[in-house]
Amino acid sequence: MLGFLFRRLGDIIPTFFGVTLLVFFLIRLIPGDPILMMAGERGVDAARYAELQAQYGFDQPIIVQYFDYLMGVFQGDLGKSFVTKKPVIEEFLTLFPATVELSIMGILFAVILGVPLGVLAAIHRGKWIDHLTMSVSLTGYSMPIFWWALLLIMFFSTTLGWTPVSGRLSVLYYIQPTTGFMLIDTLISDEKGAFISALRHMILPTVALGTIPMAVIARMTRSSMLEVLGEEYIRVARAKGLAPIRVIMVHALRNALIPVITVIGLQVGVLLAGAILTETIFSWPGIGKWIIEAMNRRDYPTIQGGILMIAFLVMGVNLIVDLLYGIVNPRIRHKR
Amino acid sequence: MALLEVKNLTVEFGSEDKPFRAVDSVSYSVDRGEVLGIVGESGSGKSVSSLAVMGLIDFPGRVTADALTFDGQDLLGMPAKRRREITGKDIAMIFQDPMSALNPCFTVEAQIMEALKVHEGGTKKQRRERTLELLNQVGIPDPKSRMTAYPHQLSGGMSQRIVIAMAIACKPRLLIADEPTTALDVTIQAQIIDLLLKLQEDSDMGLILITHDLALVSEAANRIQVMYAGQLFESGPADSIFAAPRHPYTQALLEALPERSEGHDRLRTIPGVVPGQYDRPTGCLLAPRCRYANESCITARPEVRDFNGRDVRCFYPLNDQGQPTGLTADMATGENV
């Protein structure tokens, strides 16, 4: 168990170098000079330009710049934002809870809806309920997030007026962040109605973000469930005289979930990518929106830091999934 | 009254208007303390008929019978919930492949205790004690440590013992063993059969032993039922069937036994395969493979009839010398197809 953990942690090292390398060089391929961007429309004279270049280290060869950056990262320094001049890590940590909150809600939505839908489709295989759930999930899977999010806003917020259009909380309330998670902060605060407001702000972004993972999970659950239902041990379980519901929920689902858990882990990466779009559309103050804004301003340290942190996050989640896998699947547990 | 009474059991799959009969009007009965051997090649409907008895045939399969009673209770007419109370408690079944019969996600203990919990209740402690007792009974060495083992940690023979323990957990009155030794090593096979027969004797259970191993049923069964392509071909007491088969198919099966091929260069076989859904003969289902078949066998389908105290489905059942009877003189002379 411990050996496995260390091996997996060891895998993170090459991935780390890969990510820094990619991010560092790729953003420098985007046209646009950060110093000119900062200078704005008035521009900057040559002497000042050279001075600024030296200040940010842009006069150095790019390899040297990369190693400087790496050295910083090793010391826990992700650099300072060109725009706000604040340390990247500090900004990241301020905005991160909003993204985590949204992602957790998104994945919860996806799992809570996707798994039962998949099970339902599997046990009613070939009947209308199966066709319905599978076409809904295929539609969900094929829907571009930004378009789906706009549709949701147009229908539920604009036409029906059921939910707010954007943001995390109504302007009527002011909540001092304690945990950074709005649902928790509003719940423990004294402001009446703040929690409901936060919840209502949560709904549409959650749905928009969770739809694709939900569709993937539903399809995966269905096919995995169908396979398991054909197994001999399911017949044996029925031969014991167990109620059908117990056969499905205990004997079949437990086995069917093994591949689904892997998929859920992979979906976390998709979710974070989706968060960038979702946050932008819903003006959600999280790292997705933050990175998009940083890109527009060629704020190199912010982009690098943000993406590096997301990469770590995805790796961390996958590690957790692998550990979980061992808990669910005894065959893997005992191999170690 | 017999423990299990099956009359004209039919199991159909496929569409209403063009159904495929996997089991075709099969009748048999099993009594307390009796061992019934059901033999036949693969695809002869042995397993499907016993699944029907267990109530495990799913839609789109259709089960019909003139009578399907257990201890006088009509199994087909009763509500599903009541039937589940019988299934797994009074009637239990052992399946062919022990390695896939156990759920890989649960421990041995959990899987045995589950049946006990559903049918007998009791405290967890009682169930655990009973499980330990069962594992002892089926001859598992060091049962205490096996309780918490997962199926992938067990060998095939061990798994089959666990499966048997699971089946006899609630002291069933009828046990159906569907090819319980097919997936096992030859050395283990005998042990498992001995175990099954011992359990059967000790508790006076009825036992249905489904197999394609004739040598096995000859030793174990009181009565034998020979099935072919979903139909009953011959049934009667085990020793008399072995002494003098009445059906040409039974005769051919017996001749195919290696020990009966002594003095021959090759093992004798039955040419062809069991007809499936799409290649059913119009007449007797065996006709294309039967060495005695003639014109009437190809055009008409024989019914089961009594012949010298044996149920036989053949126009020309065999006499003690193994020669077909009832053939008219001209048919007997060379009109064999």
C-alpha cells in the first residue's frame, strides 16, 4: 500500500516537468508582448521598454528564463502577477475555493444523476426508458458547454426568472470568507437568506458544468452494469432468493462501479477544463475565469502558476481515485 | 406426493409466433432422498429446465407447465415474493463454474451469511457460527481463516465447496447441481461428487444431478432422465437404463463411453450436433443422427410413451438385445436412411 503510494508519487515528477515545459513555452508562442500590453495604448519608449524587459528578465535567453522559473517553483515561488503585482499563489488560493466548490457540486450532480440513470437504463435495456436516458446523455455529451450554459441562462434566468444570471451571491449580502466555500460560509453566517441566495446562484453553473460528466458516467454505468448483470454470480445471487433490488444494488452495482470510478476520476480533469468556460459565462470568481483574464493580458506568471496548480490537482485526484479503486476492488487490494 | 413435480414443462424464447423451444414438454419428479440424474449433450435443455424450476428464466423467456409444484405448492402461480422465499431456502442450486459463481467483491463469509440472513434471520453471531459450521461440513481446511477470504484467493475446488456451502446453508430439501464438476480437475471432481452425495444422504435431500458424464450418474443416480434438444428421450431407473437402453440415443451415448469401446480402434461417437434454433428437423429431432431412422422418423415426431416400464420417445424403442422393435419387415430390410 505504502509502496504503491510512493510509486505513484514518483510518477508525478516527470509529469511536473512536462507540464512546466509545455506551459512555459506554449504561452510564449502566443503573439503579444506582455510589456506592450501593460503599457496600453500610449505605448512605451525604447529605453523604458529595455528597462522593463530587464526587470522581468525577458532580456535573458529563454532557456535561462525557464530555469529561473523552475528554481522559483522549487522554492514555492510561482512569481508575481504582471497585472496585480500580487504573488500568484496568493491570488490562486483566494480564488481556488470558488472553483473547488463549483467542481464538487458539478461532480456530485454528475454522479448522483449519472449512476442511477445508467443503472435504470441497464435494467430496462432496450425499452423506452433506456432509449430515453441514452439519447438524453448523448445529447448532453455532445453539447458545447458555453452554448448549453447560455441556453440555461436564457431559459431559467431570463425567461422564467427562477435563478440569478451570474455571480456567487446576491449583492444584498456581504459574507466574510472563512472557508472560501460560499455554501458553508453563508450557512454559518448570521445573514438570513444568504444561504438560499448562494444555493440559487449555484444551480445553473452546476448543471452546466456537470452535464458532460453526467452523460459520460451514465453511459459508462449502463455498459458496465449490463456486463455485470450477465455474470454468473448475479444468477447465483438470485438463486439465493434475494430480492431483485438487492441483487442489483448490492451484487451488481458494487462490481459495475469499479470501471465507473476510473471514469469519474478522469472526468475531474474534464470538469476543471469545463470550469474555465463555465466560470467565464457565469462570472464565477474562480481560477477558470482568472486564467482566461490572465491569458488576455499575457500575464505569464499567472497562467503558468494557474495551469501548474490545476495539473497538480488533476494528478492528486487521480491518485485518490487509484487508492479508492483498491478499496472497491478486492482483487487489486490484495495484489500489493 | 413427490417433492418436486414437473409436468410438461416448456420454456420458450423468441417471438410469440415463432418461438424457440429450449425445453419441450418435459416431465419428471424428484422425491425426498432421491437422486435424479439428467444427462444429455450440450444444448439439450438440461440447464434451462432447472433454471425454470428455480424461477430464474428472465423475460423474454416464457415458462409454461401443466404442473410445477414443490411440496404440493404451485410454483408458477404463486407471487414472486413467495417464490423467492422457497428459492434459495427449500430449493437451492449449484452452478457449473465455481470461479464465476462467487461475487468477486465480497468475502466468503458475507456471501454465505447473506442467504442465511434473508431466509432465517437470527443474529450476526449465530449466522457466523452457522457459516463456520457449513465450511466445516463441506470440508474446507482451516475454515476460520477462509471466512474472510475473497473469491480470487480460492482455488476452483475450494470455490465449489464454498458454492455448495452457500447452497446448503438454509438446509434445502431439494438441491439442483448443474454440472457441478465440469470446471474442475479430475481429482477434485470425485471429491465434490462424494461430498454432494454425502450431504444428500445425511439430510435426506432430493438431488438433481445435471451432467453429461454418464459414468458419474451411473454411480450416483437412482433414476436417469436422458434429454435431447429440449425433449425428454428416455427416463427410468439408473441400473436398468445402463443394462438395456431403450432409446437409440441412450444407446449411442453409452457406446460412446471409453470403457465400452474396448476392442475398437476408435472411440465411437454420435455424428453431427444437437439441432439449434434454426436447423430443427421436422420429424424426430434425432432423426438426422440416428442410425435406425427411417422415413416415418423424418416425417413425424414421436411422443413419449411407455415401453417395458420406461418412458421413451421413439417409434422403434430398442429391445434387450439393442435392436429396434416394431419395424415392419420391409422397413427393417435396408430402408434405413
